Amino acid sequence: MNAAPVEVRAFAPGSVGNVGVGFDILGHSIAGIGDVATVRRIDAPAVRIAAIRGTVTDLPLDAQRNTAGMALISLREALDLPFGFELELDKGIPLGSGLGGSAASCVAALVAANALLDAPLAADALYPHALAGEAVASGGRHGDNVGPMLLGGLVLATAERLTRIEVPAAWHAAVVHPHAVLETRQARAALAGDYALGEFVAQSAQLAQVLLGCERGDVALVRAGLNDLLVEPRRAPLIAGFAAVKEAALAAGAMGASISGAGPSVFAWGESRADAERAATAMAAAFAGAGFDSDIHLTPVAGPAAAVIA
């Protein structure tokens, strides 16, 4: 048996949390953008953060106050490991973007640390530790970002289980990030208050149509369902130009469009990469009309999973 390595680097992609109709339980990964974690196995039974570089650097170096650090603490304690980890983060996702920035850090760290174990765990066994890390940033244990990063693609993330949802390979998403910041806790505060039972029934119907439409490859079902009736109306006022951006995506032929994660990024699904490109161009133009430059990310809905970097 070969000895476990002493240092591993891993990449975790960004994500579209909620996918509109699946608040806190549904998400898909984003190709091309993400965070890198370098983790070293150390003799001391502790978790240390040595450096944070990249798009965000003013994050806590105290492991218990850092999403990646807390995820590794959870892993160490659960496995009662006699050794510890030293961590360096290279941030590729801006925080407050709605692209899963905090989740990517903890998933990249977990995937790297897992490769340092004498008996590495399956990807879904890392899920509870990713939830522990995500809770540091968002205040809650929800898996709609970490789940698709761990498994790749579109994932249904319940409290105990991750389930990958099959999606046609041709389907692509346009994810447009305006140069603005919306903190997750602020976006969650906008959801306070009462909801009518009828709203939950209607939203359940939307989610069911999207999930069934994905599994069947039925575009009509997804078009009928991919419209968030519950959360989007309360968060939309926090995103300048949102109504025009969503309207532009739909006019360009998107199957549906909504807020990515907590925002301010907005996503739209297309039946092909070309469809997603048309939607992205229209969405970016609408954001420009609201006074914001933006970045465009095009990705298969069945996007990549986090992985060790060779």
C-alpha cells in the first residue's frame, strides 16, 4: 500500500444555489469558476489556515470562523484523526456574488484533505462536514451549493442525503454576475415574514415540474416550472435591474431565469449552449442598462464536480 501524500491541491467549482424553485435544496455547479485549496497533513492535532489569496483576502484566518477551516475541523473530529491540516486558499469566486463562494472554499478544502486520509471517504460522505463549513457563512446548514460541488451537475440536497438529478447534456446555463455585492445574510433577512399555504402548494408544483422535466428531458415541463413564486418576489428588489434582466433572458428564448443563490447574479437555462449565449448577451445588456458591468459564465447544467488537481 502506498503512503498517503502529505500535500494535495483541489478545485471546487461555483454553483447556482436554489435554481429558483428549490430554495436551499436544489443547485447545480458552474464550469470554469471556483476556488482552489492546498491542504497539508501536519503532526499537530489542529486545523490552521496559513494564507488566503485571490479575489477575496480579508477572510478570517481563525479556522473556527472560516468556512473551509470549520469543514476540516468537523472532518477531524468526526474521524478522531491523530493528525491535523494546514490550509491555503486561492479564491476565484467573489463573496456576496450568488455563485457559491463560501461553499467552494469548504468543499475544495474537504476534497483535498480527504485525499490525505489513509482511507479516503466517498464524496457524499463529506456532505455533513461541508454543511458545517457552510453554516459559518450563512448561519444555516443548507446543501444547495455544497451538494452540486461535491457530486457535480444538478443535485437535490436534503438534510441527510445528496441525489444527483439527470439533465440532458445539451442544456446550458448562462450565469451573469453584475459588479455588485449582496451579502447572503441580508438576502435571507428579506425572506422574513409569513407565507400562505397556497404559495407553498404552487411552489411545490413548480419544483416537481422542473425535477420531472429534467429527468425526462422534457423542455415544456421545465419551461412551465422554472419560475420562482416564493423567494424571488421578496429578493428581487435587492437586485438593481433584476426585472429587466429576467425579461431579457426570457425574450431571448431561455427556459426560465431567476436569482442565482442569494444574488445578485442571475441565471437562465437554455436548451443548448447557443441558447444560453443569446440569453447571456441579453442579460448583460440589461444589467448595463441598470448601470452595472457584469461577468458572464456559461456552463452545462450538468456541470463539473470538485476534484483533486494533478
